[in-house]
Amino acid sequence: MLRREWFRPPRHLLALFLAVTVAPASALAWLSWRLLEQDRALENLAASAEFGQSVSGAGLVVESGPEKMEFKQEIFARMDALTPPETVLATNTSGLSITEVAARCARPERVLTAHFWNPPHLMPLVEIVKGARTSEEAAQAVRALLIRCGKAPVLVK
């Protein structure tokens, strides 16, 4: 069971930040809005210890595991078999070939790189890299979603 406390910064740190940057009345309003926003976000979260259950209903899966080609190929082949045909599978890799990552996938046209720059909560840039068989439709769908999320996606050629 997810607990709301796990996703909130310690109140004293948040209060200290607010006291330094905004007037007290504004700080209270901002804090109330922020906590409500977090509650709404939590309603959209689901957790599972079962891999298939975690990915089977997703429209986009972003993997961010070890930078080892064999690991990525194995996990992408599993995700490819467990997800619907329209699900886009992305990796956050910064250095591995997305064409090679997708080599064991039955549907490589839906596999791409979505590399979030660090720290991702401060840096809006996300590089989108298509593999040799990645469809333009998949790349544009991820680009549109990232823009809606406030990111600055760049399609790398």
C-alpha cells in the first residue's frame, strides 16, 4: 500500500523554503495547493511487485535500469510480449544503441530512447532518439506527451 507521506518532502524543509521565498499568507496558499496537487497525483499511481501487471496496461513504459545491453534487450523483449501493440517502450539510456536494445522485440517500431537530463525535476530537456525501425508516430506521441508534462523534448537525428 502506498502511503502519501512517502511522496512528500519533510514539512520543516518545505516551510523553511516557503518562509524564505514568499510572504506567509502566500506560503500557506501555495502549500495548500501543492498538497492537493500531490493528492491528485497519488490517485493516479498504482504499484505492483509483479512485472507483467505493472506494464500490461501502460500506454508508455520508460525503463531506467543498468546500462548493460543484455539486460536491456531481455527486459524490452519481456515488455514487448506483455504490452498491447500500441504501447510505446522507451529507455532512458544515454549511450546504448536503441536499435540494438530493440533487436529482440517483435515490434521494434514502438521502441525508442527518451533520455531525461539530470536532475530531471529541474532540467526540462528530454532527448528522443529513434532506432532504425522506430516509427515516426511513436516518436511524435512521446514528444507530445512530454510537452504536456512541461518538458522540452528534442528529436535527435
